[in-house]
Amino acid sequence: MSTKLYSGQIVGLAGTPIEVEIDLTPGLHRFTIVGLPDKAVEESRERVSSAIKNSGFRPPQKKNHRITVNLAPADLPKEGAAFDLPIALAYLRESKQVDFNPAEKFFVGELALDGSVRPVRGILPLALAAREAGFKEVFVPEASSHEALLIDGIFIYGISKLSDLILHLTKKAILTPSPPLSMETFPMSFSVDFKDIRGQEFAKRGVEIAAAGNHHVAFTGPPGTGKTLLARATQSILPPLNYHEAVELTSIHSIAGTLKNNVVRERPFRNPHHTASYVSLIGGGTIPRPGEVTLAHRGILFLDEFPEFERRVIETLRQPLEDRLVSISRARGTTTFPADIMLVAAMNPCPCGNKDSQKECVCSPRQMMQYARKISGPIMDRVDIWLTVPQIDHKKLSDKNYTCDSSDTIRKRVIRARALQVGRQKKSNSKLTLKEIEKFCNLESSEQALLTTAAQKLDLSARAYHRILKVARTIADLSEKKNIEKDHLLEALQFRPTEIS
């Protein structure tokens, strides 16, 4: 008879239950792990043996038998050290050193040589997979157990030592499951507030519209005018995450190893350096991993010095910006990652940055042309709102009586606008399809004539034409107007770029 326990493996961004089977056969000593294990899984033999010995039990080397561990399904590649704990428990039960009932139990954890349990990635999606598969108890490393406490309907046990878990399973020292946590346990905090930014009213208005409709936005202006500050402040006016979004984002960042707190409470703000490769931005690898666009899912992807990114990197954004997902194809199959991002890009008007400032621009016409060509027309069309961020009036910097709306005030307007959109079309305005644009962005004859004339004079593409309608719809929602009016169209039109640079 063999012993069977259950663990889990991350596939893409979801957990999959894995059967951990072990069989002991008399004969020359051999410890074999099968089921497409990677190097980390194969090295589990040494970690498990030392952890069992240092926990006060007989390790596999002391027994004259052949040990076979099978990780099923066998055709699914296994990676990581999360199988250490179930392999050790299965061996102890199969070798008759401990006796416990493994039914409805799910085990995940890496073992240290002294028998302590180390944290692993992806605890939350693995716990979700366990609940969906019908397991009642999930045993995970104590250091990473908190991220699974958002899940209800299942008992989560944080384990610090292999010996403690064995005492619990044999009912010699019962452990208490960790109490569930609510999102309110983790308050939101932001580093920048809109009330701290002096001037730039036009840019602030554009950012509010972008946040209200989840539109992509780009800043152009000389260095030091507040483009990065505006981008960081944008995070503070986005609607708060609901429960399902928080669980989804916590799962993604847990798998990627970027989980700073136990739960993702604020919408992500990712700021990759302009030297980042297209794989780090989009995702990839032999076993596909999420990139920056997925880590920014439901939040902000901020690309500072936008034209300084490699052209190939910029062009890879076409699909995520349009479809809001990323498809990565490999020989073993295709993996799809979510990428519902709000792109916020920032760039200088020229390579030296002084074109629109009082300083002298030293760029040659050739340099200006090369700089402008780095942002292609298709990418420009996919950015809904282009904002010019000029030099700040120095008087405003020292004006103690200067006031403006705080992020909290703006966020309330954004939430109201988003609520109108969800109530009307079940999605934000930026995600409207062509049929939905025709239905929800319908114009009267005078507004239609205005837009047609403007589109002809500006030589707008069909994509840019429809994006203006989406932005105008968002402006109308901020004004709580049922129909798009001329003022809304005119304001939306001024956010289109007149030139690349």
C-alpha cells in the first residue's frame, strides 16, 4: 500500500491540486521523485531527509528500502520547494512512524534542514484551489499564512515546525486555525496627495478624467515640472479595491514574489526602469511568469522617460493596451495573463528636455526627429489623454494661500463617475466596444457635426475618433450628464496630441 497526500502547484496564475504518492519497497536504498520535477523538487530528497532526522524521526537513509515519490498528474511540470512538507509527512506515515488521517487535508511548505517550515510563493491561489477542490484544512508556512486568511469556508493553519504539525496530526498537541481577516484590517496609505501639488490645474483635470474612465494618459513637459509627482498622485484617486479584486491582486503578487504586505490593499503602482527588457515588461520564460503589465493589473503602469524604452519594448504594449491581457506562447502551450492596466507615461518634449522651457534647446533637427519616431502612431492612438505639463509659476510654489482639491475629494468624484458607468454598461468607459460606443456615446446632430469637422482637421484615425468619444463620455459622467454635450467633446479634443514630440 502507498500513502497519498495532497499539495499544490501554480500553473499560470492559478493553483492546481497535486497528488503526492509515496511507496516503500524492500531493496537497495534509492530515493526517486517522478512526475516531471525540476531541480528544486529533486533536491527535496536532501531537505526532507535532514528535516525528518532533526525532528526526532528515522530518516530515509536509515532504512534499507527503495523510496518512490510520484507527483501526479505526471504530465504537469512541477517546480519549487512547496512539496517538501507533504513528501516528509507521506514518508513518515508510509514508514509507520506516525499515523494520521490525511483526508480533506492540504499541505504546502518548504523544509529547512532543522525541520522548520519556510515560506513559499503562491499561498493564496493554492489555498483557493484547495477550497474549490473540497479540502477543509490547509497547512501552510506560518510566515506566509496571513495572505490566505482572506479566504472563508476553510481552516488555515500556520506551521512553523514539522514536529509541531506531526503533534497536531497525531492529536497530541492540537493547533488552532488562524482567524480570518477582513480588508479593513489593512488600511490604505498613499505617498502623494493632490493637495500637495502646486499648479498644473490642466494636468490635474486630465488625470481626474483618466482615473474616472480608466483611460491611458501621457505627460509631456520639461524636466522638473511635476510629471512623476502627478503620476504617483494618480494612484490616490483611483477607486478602492473590492474584495474579489484584492484577492486577485494578492494572488498575482504572491506568485511573483512581490507581496510586500499580507494583502494588496491599494491599486498597484509599477514603475519599471527604462532599461527594462520586453520580457520583464510583458512576461515570459520557459515556464511563463507575469511581467510588469500583469503586476500592474487593476492599477497603474508608470513608464517614465517613455521614449527612452527600447522601441521593441514599447511596441509590445500594443496588445495589452488594446485587449487588456497578455498571451504568451511557448512550445508547451499558451498562457494568458490579465493586464487591465491604466498606462501613465511621461516624456520630455525633446532629448535635452528644454524645448518648451525658458532654457535653450540644444537638440538638432535630426535628434528631434529620431526622438519623435520612438513613439509610433499606433501607440499614440492607444493613449486616450495627452497632457502638457509646463513650467510652474514660481509664485504658486511660495503662495501659502494656494488651495486645491485633495485626493480624497477627487476620489469621491471618480467613484461616482465609475458607479454611473457600471450601472449603465457594467464596465468602465475605456473598455467600450464599437457597438457599445454606438449605443452609449450617441451624439445629437450638432455634436456629431462638431466631432466630424474636428476629426477631418486633425486627421484622426478611426481608433482615435472612438477614443475621443470614450473620453467625452467620461467627462459627461463626471458632470453627471446623461448625454454628451459640445463642451464635453471640446474638452476631450484638447487632450489629443498635435505632434509626437
